[in-house]
Amino acid sequence: MDVLQTLVPAVGWALLHFIWQGLLIGWAVALAMHVLRRARPHTRYAVACAGLLLCAALPVASVITQLHAADSGVSSGASLGAVSLIPSFISGADAGIVSAPLLDQPVLAGWEAVLRGQLPWVVGLWLAGAALMSLRLAIGLQWVAERTRSDRYTVNHYWQRRLSTLARRAGLDLHVRLGVAEGLDSPITAGCWRPIVLVPASLITGMPPELLEALLAHELAHIKRRDYLVNLIQSAVEIVLFYHPSVWALSRRIRLEREQIADDLAVSLLGQPQMLAKALSELDQFQFDTVQLAHAAHGGNLMSRIKRLLRPDVEPVSWKMVVPLLGLCAASAVFYVQAAPKPAAAPQAAGAVALAASAMAAVADAATDLPEAPEAVAAAPAAPAAPAAPAAPMTAVAAAAAPAAPMTAVAAPAAPAAPAAPMAGDAIHSRINIDGVTILKGKRDSAYALVPLDRSRMTIMGNTDDMLKVADLRKTIKGEFIWFAERDKSYVIEDPVLVAQAFAAWAPVQKIDAQMKAQGDKMEAQGKLMEAAAEKMRVNLEANGALRDVEQRGREIGRVAVRHETIARRLEQVALESAALPASDTDKRAVLDARRTQLQAQLAPLTREMDAQQLGIAAQSAKAGQDMGQALGRRMAELSKPMGEMGRTMGDLGRQRAQAQRQAEQATQALFQQALGNGKAVAATPSA
């Protein structure tokens, strides 16, 4: 009985204090996520996990502190009279001492007495809620156990061999079982030490093997990271702190980042982000809620994951960030007033507390969504990229040095290190290529599709509804055709002459795309040569003590290269936007020309600085004193020269492509008007 009389108040006060503690943690993590929106998902995942662990640690520490204080006969300061925002883990702090009470002592004592009398009810309700949440977890575990019984699934030896091969490539020492089960909507993973991947039978029979392999690579990433065990720990924290919205928001964020990390690991295993994106897109038709205890491939906001794989955007500044900022400012006001040493400041303190309380009340309703950063806003579309001609289908040009880098309309010259992704505001043009099907994002009134005989090579500019319309047309039209929208009406062109003219209009763009891809391959090969030479130089310089200076110069040139790459990408985006403008829009074109001139002026000194730094590295290496070091330094200088020339060539190709794209777009639009005038454009039937 004595233990209960001590434990119940300790737990009750810990639960009550965690209300404001959890809000502060949630607001802080929300701001951290906003600051880290350009960082790798691993970093955001670590921050969110740290926030959730802190949420679990604070109530436990509070209970332990109060129990220890009760055993010692010292006031713990856990009641309202202590408003000690950070308990006694601060060295030298006495949690029972308050320098300046926020409220008059009689009022504070009255509130404390009321709450102390309700503590048994608070703890009782908390136990009831925790019991229900535990039952929910037990039901989920039972569901997983039932699904993973050997008599509930069948073994597919072919896919078991492919999964084992993938596991070895991923560096997994565990034997991962594969089962084919009915009644699932996506592959799921369960088990820590004897993991199993369950695949729906419908996917085995209905999905292309390479796409299903991409989903299995995603599941293996979860197994490699022990996400099933981490998810169980996460569920335990949710049970204990089920009543706080910040805990649920943090859990949602953790699951989202976990899926993105698994996507990145799967892409590193496959080497093709578009393959996983297409697999997730195919999986979309099977999507509905599943038990979270077993990791499913469609978790973590499926469409946003597809978008991130194909074109990662930077999340913009959102008004929602005002809420955690306001909350933290209110908490800071409380801290300041609480720490004020002068009793005469009591009236001002009361005013500050009233202001803080009103501010926190105004934002309390939005607290559940705060720790989760806002979804990135899609960039404004511009003119379409080149369509795929039937004779030589076009493929998107990816950044040469980064297989998982975003796919853009014009690939930036690749440095030996992968460049940073461009800001969302710079992503004016969107073009995605998935297995030959080029998807363009543009204005609704300019939607169109060019469909050659090879139906796997198709170009679409429009939204999801437009894609569905074209898919229906492909079922009824057997030859080449063009679909386009004009004034809320849809038309089809099947005339062979006009269709051939449309494909021919984009042939110059396609030719430049091939040249840019070849140039990108050369730059990638040159970058590998430079990396190999740099590694040899590093070993040599380390032997004679000159490595530190060379590494410092290398970091400097790396920083300059990142800035150079960022400006180069912005310059290409300006060129694309300029190409998309109509000839009559002279004002906007003048603005873009001024912007281009400004960016070129910024690019020139960076190029000179990179050349100077490279020469400096070569000179410093030559001074290392050994013949091998001198030879490697000369080799590095020789390898650096072609890279600059390749970069200039790539820039020239980018400008040529922008001009060719503009001409092709104008020719295509003129062809549409011609077809409308001579009757070759036929209205698409409702059945189509």
C-alpha cells in the first residue's frame, strides 16, 4: 500500500508534466525537420527517433526522481508548485526550489490540491488506455503470427532463389524466407531473427518480374536495418504515451523517413530509381490499409515516395512552421518569467504568462501535425521535353555521377562527387522517363500524347486523367496516333503524314539528348579516373606528411564545385523556361535574359577559382618531394583539363537543346492547329 501511495502520484505527475514536455519536443522536432528538409532521410530519421526516445525518457526520469526523493524524504518538485521545466538532471539544480512562482501561491496551491485529488483517476484512465493499446498490439502480433505460419503460405522456389541472390548482393547473412499468400495487398516483412517476406499471389502472376524484384529489394532493406524490431519498440512507446499527439506525429514521421531510407537502399541495390518508382506505381492499385507491425512496400505515403524517387524536390517554407515557433516562443517566455529573480517583477510576469498561455492555446489544435514537415509543393510546369520517336526512343539523361540523382530535362555536368539536388523553386520543368514512357508535366490546356507503334515508347504531357484517356485509346487504335486537348475537348490524329511530322519535329532534340548522354558518360569516366588518381595521390602524400594541406584544398574545391553545380543547374532551368515562353512574351523573356546574364557572371569566377584550386593541388603535390608524388600530381593536372572542356561542351549542348525544344514545341502546336483546320483531328469518342 505504501508503494502504491508513492507510485501513483509519481506516475500521475509525470503524465501531466509530459503534456507540455511533449509539446516542446514536438515543436522542436518540427523545426528541426524543416531545417533538415534538404538533408538525407537518415538524418531526419535519427532526429525523429531521438525525439521519440526523449519523449519516453522524460516521464521515466520524472518517476524515478520522485520515487528517489520520496525515499530520501525530500520534496521532488513534481507538483505544480515547482514548475521545474527541467527536473533534477541539471547538475546542481534543486528541483524543489522555485525562484519566482508564476501564479500567486494560494491560486497555485488550490490547483495543485485539485489535481492531486484527481491523480488516481488520471493514472487509472491512463492504465485503461494503455491496456487497450496493448490489446491492439497483441492483435497485430497475432495477425502477423497467423500470416507467417507455414500452412498459410506456399513456397515459390524460383522467387526464393531470386530473393536469396538479392539478399547476398545486399550483404545480408541471414536466410530470408519467401512465401506466396492470398489476401494481401502488397509484400510484407515480419520477423527479426528468422525474417520472412510474404508476397501476394496476384503480384507473382500479374506484375513484371523486374518490378516485383524492386519491391523485394525494398523489403530486404527493412530486414537489413532491423526495422521490424525498431517498429516494435516504437509501438511500445506509443502504448505508454498514447494520449499525446506529438508522440503519434513523431511516429508517423519516423515511418515516413524509414520508408524513404528503405527506398534509397533498394535503389542503391538496383541502380535504377525509376524501376522502383514504376513498381510502386503498379502497386498503387492494390493499396489499402494494412497492419503496421509488418512492413509493407506501400507504406509512407506512396505517391510522395514515387515523386521523391523520380524528382526529389525541396520542401518549401510553410506557414505551419509559425505554430512551433510560436509555441517555443511562448515556452521561452515562461522560462524567462520563471527564472526572474526579482519579486517586484510579478505583475509583468503574470502578463507574460497570460500572453504565453493564450498563444499556446491558439496553436494547440494544430499540434498533432507539427512534428511532420509539410509535403513538398510540385514545381510549376513549363514546356514539354522531347517526345520519343519510334526509330530511336528517347530516354531521360540522368546526372552521370549519381545513379539515384533526380531526373531532369537537361542533365547537369557531373562532378566526381554527386551534386546537391536543385531547390524546388528552380524546378520549373518536369520530365520523367520510366522504361521509355516519357511523362511531362505541363498546363492542362496543352496536354497531348505521342504514341508510336512501339507502345512501350510513348510521350505523355498531362495529368493522371490524361494518361488514363490515352491508355483507353491504345486499346482501340492499333497504329501510331497523336492525342491532344484543345479548349476542354480531346482530339485524335491518325493521319500518317501528320504523325510522322510530329515525330520528325522532335528528332533534333532527340539527337542532342543522345549527344548529352554520351557526353555525360565521358564525364563520368573522366571523374572515375580523377578519383583513382586522387586516391593514389592521397596514399603518397600521407606517406610524406603532406596529406593535410592537400585535403584542405580538396575540401575548398569541393565547396566551390557544389556552388558551381548549383548555379549551372539554375542556368539550365532558366534556359528551359525561356524556351517555353511564347515569342510575344518579350517582358518575361527580358527578365530571363537578365537572370541568365547574372548567373553567367556568377559562374565565371567560380570556374576560374576551380581551375586555380586544381592547379594549386597539382603544385602542392609536386612539392611533396617524391618522384611518385610528382608524377601523380602531373597526372591529376592532366586529368583536370578535359573535365573543364567537357563541362563547357555540356553547357553548349544544353543551350542547343533549349533552342531545339522551343522550335519543336512550336511546330507541334502548329501541327495541332493545322489538323483542326483540315479535319484530320477527330474528336475522341467517349468510349476512347
